[in-house]
Amino acid sequence: MSLIHTQELEKSFGERTLFSDIAFDVFEQDHVGLVGINGCGKSTLMRMIEGQEPHDGRGQLSVSKNASVAMLDQSPDWGKGQTLYDAVLEASGKWMEAERALHEIAERIEREGASESLIRKQADLQDRYTHDGGLTYRARTRSTLLGLGFSEEQLSSPISVMSGGQMRKAALAKILMSDADLLLLDEPTNHLDIAALEWLEGYLSAFRGAFVLISHDRYFLDKVCSRIFELENGSMNQYTGNYSQSMEKKMDEREFAMRKYQNTLREIKRIEGIIEQQRRWNQARNYVTIASKEKQIERIKSTLVRPEDAPQAIHFHLKADALTANEVVVCKDLSKRFGGREIFRSLNLMIRRDEKVCLLGANGCGKTTLLKILTNKIEPDSGSYKLGSNVHVGYYEQGTVRPNDPRTVLESLNASFPRYDTKQLRNMLGSFLFRGDDVFKHMSDLSGGEFARIQLLKLMLNGSNVLFLDEPTNHLDIPSCEALEGALSDYGGTMLIVTHDRYLANRIADRIIIMDEDGMREFEGDWDAYKEFLAESTAPKEKETPAVKNDYQLSKERKSAIAKAKTAQRKAEERVHAEEAALKALEEKAFDPQIASDFEAAKAIYEQLDAQRQLVDTCYFEWEQAEAELMALQREEEE
């Protein structure tokens, strides 16, 4: 059964048309991902389905009368004095109503006696209540809240004291408990850490109803969606499969359409050549051929449609302006508290030159706090940290638009980079999708996505050789995320990235750090390798027959081997530096006049020198071996 049916649907705001002539159906148990660039109309379409936004009277949009629809509310109206648990429990209204009805029947039986009609009514209601899940709705409410990252203590806390992000998670829990036939979810993964993300993936994958969700989390879309609707250039493309499968189909379709278009152009040119040849012959019968060929060209041209170009995305390049010392970040026994809450304690961290480190962990574990300490925005309570020599930090701060910034986009950029003239700044802004009058928008009026693009542009112009990035893909659409990932992949400096974006971590990271209440756990490799490691370490050991490895497995093994080789090479290099320093100290000691005048002491020192020189030579040999192994693996990967 179709829950949503649309035909020739259109939506405009003034002279701007968001989309036109779109048609789609959403069926029972459909798991649909709605994607597209920021501003293409995804949220508007969602509100139209829910009934909050009119559809201009053009086209058809109908929702089944027999279907219950629930939409994720960005700012729900919570009752005063409600606890988190009670506020979310309100979504289970039908079960609560059934309990009240059963209670009333029980009171009537006690008051009036057990008549046959009352007994039958009670039995029927009890059967429906049990069949529909009434016995477990309270437990399911609790498990949903815990799954989304709330603690047991927070369940009984007043919802009025919670943060905006926590209230949004509560709104998500409420819609999941609504028992609706169709869920409309606009960016449901916002404010979720990875544990909560994975819980939600499991919940939605097993969901027996239908949903339409908007998300830029490609991992999430791959896990939970079986269909993808893409709004692009005012039209809607529909694909069967998850996001990755859909985009592969889209590329194939686009390549085919372009080949067809180019082949048709060549055919037109060929026929035009025949016409020109016939004209040169200038005979009566040739004019008949010419007329026929001209009609043929007209027919071909009437069906010729050039494939639309992909929507423009940001494009930029990050360049490190200078080389840093080998040790870029060193933290020793760092601790930080806010009020009575300990954020982290005795934290130790080393980041070396050219490393790309992704820092992951639950919300509130101190990831952003650590970046603020490293950028001198706050002080640690104890411990120490230092940045290496010649470090020029670029900091992408998580946050929203500054409400009190009266400057225009152009003025803000000019204040930060006065060495560029207006024409140069406008060209740069154009590359980040600020065109025409967009450059005169006030900073306080920017959307989250627009503000994020300005931050990325400033980051590009800084020329920093070390990047501290706090959730850089938040507020970005998928094409912008891909552009950022490309720039970070090509970046020649050092990076520490706080993120919940597993796709980003998988493409960029050569080291994963998981931060939790127990400190830090480190893993050499990307996100997929980390998850494979966890799965293997927790899986029961079984005897398995060797399986033929596919290209993906071989690729992952090569990446893992490269990561390990990098670690081995780095450790070998560090040992060389350490033993050379020890050798230098011995040499200085040998030239000490007191030692030189003492035969026995001098003899002992020179014996130590010989042994140390041999050790240094051995270290150099091990370093060269590690370097050669790494280069061989990298060449194999390139081939």
C-alpha cells in the first residue's frame, strides 16, 4: 500500500522554484533516504508531506488516511516540570489510554459485579493491549533513551534543564516511541555520538514501518536505507539500494547519458557532412537527399537533451606553509574539571609530524575541551602540554553563527586577510558558493552550512601546517563533505580531528583514538580497520577454511599493512634520534678534562662509545629497512 503519493509536485518561494514535476511513492516498510545539497528543498518537502507547508496547489500530494505520520520536531513543546522519561512516555498515548480503560473496567466490575458484557469487553481490550505491545512500552521507552545516550540519572531529571542537543535527542526518542506507520526524520543523527548512532542504525534497520529521513551521514544512509531519493537541479532521482549503491548507479547513468549525448552530436555532424557533400554535387536528385537528411537532423535534435551538470560544490586546497618539528603535540597527565564534574584525568597524547589522527568518543568525554586547551582557549587544571617548534595552528571551531556579528561576509573575510583585494576575496568566496549579493549577507544571518563554508575558507587562507578540526562536517551537505575530505586527503601537514563522522574517519585517519572515561585507546589504521579489529577480538574463535579474498579485503589489508609500516618506520626514526643523542652525550663526556686525565675512566668511556656507535649503526639499518618496506607497500598500493 502506498503511504505517500505525489505527482507533478512543485514548490516555489517567490521567483525561486525549489523543485517541479516531481513524482514518487513511499510504500509500507519503505526505508527512504532523502539527499541533496543544502537549500535544494529537502526539509521543505518533508514539511509538505507532514502538512506544515502548502504545495502551491500545483501537482498532487496525498498521504494515506489509514496511515499515522510522525515527524521529528526540531523544537518540541515540553510540559513544565516533566522528567525526561515522562516527557517521552507521552508518545505512548494509545497504551496509556488502554491502561486507563482497563482500570475503569476493573473498577466497574468491582462496583457493579462481573457481568458477561464487561468481562468480554475487558478480555478484548486486554488482548489488544497485549498484542500491540502494551506490556513492554515502558521498558522500551527506557531502553530507547538509554540507547540514544542518556544515563539512568538523566531519565528522572527535569527536561527543562537539559541542553538543546539533549532535548533534540529526547524528541527523537519520542518519535521512535510513537508507533507511527510513517516516520519523517530530518537529520536524526545530529547530536548523537557513535555509540548512539550505531544503536539508532540497529533500531531503524529493524523498523517494521516506513520512514523518510534526511541525512548527510553516508555511513548511516548505507546502513538503514533501501531506497534513495535525490533532489538535484529541481528534479528528483530515485534509486533502489543504499546510498553508496545509489551513487554508483547515478554515476553509471550519468556516464551513459553523456556518451549517448556525445554519440548523437557526432551523428548530427556526420549527417551534416553528407548534406554538405550533396550540395557540392549540385544535382537535382541531391536536393531530395538534402531535404530528407535535414528532416532527419530536426527529428534527432528534437529529442536531444544535454545531461545536466552536477550542482556546484565548494572546491579548495589546503596547503601547509612550513615544516614542523617531529613532535607536534605532547600532552602529559592533563586533567580538567568543570564544577564538580571531571572531564578527563591524567591524559597523555603524542602526535607526530604528518599524522592524521581522528579523535572519537561519547558526547561529553572531553574531545572539544582538549582542542580548546591545545589552542589556549582554556587552561588545564593539572598536567602539561606543548606544541612543537614552527607549529602554525589552524583551528576549525565547532559552533554556530555568531548572533552579534554585524559585518558582512566580505567585510569579515577582509578583516581577517587584508592582504587580498576585493576582487580576489570575491573570487575566493565564489569558490565557496558565495556569489553575487551573497557576499553582502551579514555574518549573523548565515545558516549553519554557510557559516561552516566561511570557516573552511579562512582555514584555507591561513596556510597552517597543523589543523585542529572540531566536527568539520557538521552542517555540510554531502558534496561539501566530499570536497573537504579531498582537501584533507591531499593536505601535507598534521591533523587532529574530533568527529563522529565515520566516513571522514575512514577516508582520512591513519590513527584512531577512542576517548572515554578510562582515558584513551589508540589504533593504527582507519575506521573500517578499527571495526574489523573489534569484531575479530570479540568474535568466538572458530576453525575456518581459507577463503579467497576479494579486492576490498586485499585493499583493507594493504592499508592496514601500510599503517603498521608507518608506525614501524616512525619508531625506528625515533630510536635513531634517541641513540644519536646518547652518543653525543658520551662524546661530550669523553672530552671532559677530568675524564681524559683518568686512564681507567677514559678507557671505560671509549668502550661505551664503541658500543654506542655500533648501536647507532644498527638503528640506522633498522630505519632503512622500515623505510624500504613502507615505500614498497606504498608503490604496491599505487599500482
